Amino acid sequence: MATQDVRLPDIGEGVTEGELIKWLVKEGDQVSADQPIAEVMTDKATVEVPTPYAGTVKQFKYSEGDMIPIETVMLVLDASGSASASKEKKEEKKAEAPKQESKPAPSSHSAPAPARSGGGGMDVYPPASDIHVLATPATRRLAREMNIDINQIQGSGLAGRVTREDVMGSNGGGKSAPAATAAMPPRMAFKGVGGDLEERVSMRGIRKKIAENMQMSKHVIPHFTLMEEARADELMKLRTQAKAAAEKYGVKVTYMPFIMKALIATCREFPMFNASIDDQSQEIVYKKYFNLGFAADTPNGLMVPVIKNADQKTLLEVSKDINDLAAKARDGKLALDEMKGATITVTNIGSVGGLYATPIINHPEVAIFGMYKLQERPIFVGDQVRKAHFMNFTITCDHRLIDGAVAANFMKAFVARIENPSQLMLDMI
């Protein structure tokens, strides 16, 4: 009986292991090539792992909750039936090859398209079993139809997943060299004296990655934070009107999209805030696009979904993206590509409370923007005491690129947009 080992693939970006969350198949199930077989939580996110082979599930090598090292056998397939079927198909293709025209008619079947060899015009059909990278079945099929070896594409998605855009923009070239990682500070051991009054729990999955990222960021980036407040009465009126108008679309409008739009407009005025530092080449990378990350508190820990091209979206579209991505984050259903590529991050603690904080920058970004509690305070207008509403903000910066005076002017320009929403509306595209 022929068997085939299915291994946890190398999913890139320094990931060395994954936690098995759930099997998507049972022993005895028939599976096809590219079919998802398990949910695995890496340091980055939860991903569905497909099998590159077809066959019958024979044996699980791990149980749910186990940690699986990269390139380790996850399960064993009985591939005898699928192997013979594959052999018959190959023989059939070989017999039909002399009858084929030089330019075959397109087919609606999912069989892989032929890849042209360097000479002789021979057609080569790369089998699905040769695929060792993370990609959706649709992306793999696209690569086959374009005669591209997907194994040679450097994935831009989270955890190294090859996306449709990667395939479309690929010339079939080899993998690029991996980026150098910043040196980590030493890990100090802790010896408690509480005995039975202490409990030790393994730090793994998302929590482990959060800890590593925060430690690395503080180790590499010299942080400083500038705090400011803005009168928010006019913003509150605008939000109330927008909230009522958005209800007919079934979209909840919070203050966050207004803050994001004001942040984008201010970053256009101060482009060094929408940038990053390439530590390896010692270059500043100015971003001409605006992918805004926002911190989301979830049962699994802090997640940072990313709104892509937020500058090109309306307030309603940004609001919908925030609602949809936050719901996915809470349910643990964020796709890999929905957590990657942020150019600057916004953190909102105001709904919970807190007047100010000093957030940690999400490396390799150079700034993180904080919004806090909206509060009512008395103010003097001439000799009269009136009530007014204020919201507090912070900008935490990488001092290697951003100076204190620049940050102060940035916040001054931002506050002007919050206190005068008509200026904010003029800045919108």
C-alpha cells in the first residue's frame, strides 16, 4: 500500500512552528490536492494548511493543541488509489501528445496548463505534488495557467503566502534573499519563590509573537511620545450626522474613520510619518500609499488588521472596513493578507478609558497614533462658563527619523483638522 507524508510547509518570515488548532478532515476521508486539511496558528495568524497530494487520510501524527515544527509530517495519506489514477492520466496525456496542435484550444477544466521548456517545444505539466508554498487553490491554479512555477515566487502575504498579485507580477524568477532580522536582546530566566502558588504556562502562538515584536521594537527604536488635546464639539456634530446617514447602509460610524482621514491628510503634509527605515540598507522608505493598521483587542491578544489604500476610500467604506476587520479579528478569522503592509498604525483606547498612553511602534513603521477618551469639561468663554468636549491624542515616533519639533508641528496640523472639520473635508480625496 503506497503512502504519502504530508508535512507542515515552510511558511516563511522566520516562523519555525505552528500550533494545531483544528483538523478539517477525519481519518478515512478522501482528500484532493490543494484541499485544506488543518487550521494552524503560527506566530503571525491562523492559517489553513492544504495538502499537496490526493489520497485517503490514514493517520494523524499530531493532536489538536500540539506544536508542529516546520517540515514535520502532520498526517499520512494512503495514496495508492490516487497514484494509479494519476498514472493513468499521465499515460493518457502521453498517448494524446502527438495529436495535439501547436496551439491547443483553451479548456474549462482545472488541469494545469503546459509550461514551455527552453527548447524543442515540449509541453511539461508540473504536478500539484511539487507545490511546497502556502497559497490558495485559486492562486495555484492561476500559476499553472500562466506556466509559472509557484515554488519560485517569493510570497508577499503574511507568513509568506503567495497571493494572486505575486503570481500576476512574477516573471518566474527565483526567491529573493531573506531580509536580515534585528538582533534580539538576551532572554533572562525567572526563578520564582512561590512554589505551588505559581503557575507556568507556555508562551506560544500570537502571545509569543506579540512579546517578541514588542521587545524587538523597544530594542531597535528610540521612542518618544508627544501628547495633545483637541476640542471635539464640531467633530461630534459631524459624526452624529454621518452616523444617521450611514444607518440606511447598515454601517456603524465611529470616530475612528474621521481620525484616520485627518491622519492621512496630515501625513501628506509630513511624509516622514508615513515611512519606514530599512535597517539593513540604512535607507528611509517613504510610502506613497496609505495602509492604516488599527489595534484590535481580541480574546487571542492584540491584533492589527490593515485597511489597504485608506486614502482612496470614502468615510463610509473606511467605516465598513473597520467593522468587518474588527469582527474577523475577534472571531480569529483574519486572513493573512489582512494583517500585513501597514504604513502607520492607530490605537484607540478611548472606548475603554484612559487619558494618555505611550504606545509601542509597530516596527518597521516609524510612528503610531493614539486616540483616547472623549470627555466633557467646563471652559471660560469671556466671563461665561460653558461646557465643551475634548479628545486626547498622542503620536509616538522613531527618534532616528522624526525630531521633537517636527512631531509638535504634526500634532498642531492634526488638531486643526479635528477642531475644524470643514478643513478636513477639503483635504479628502
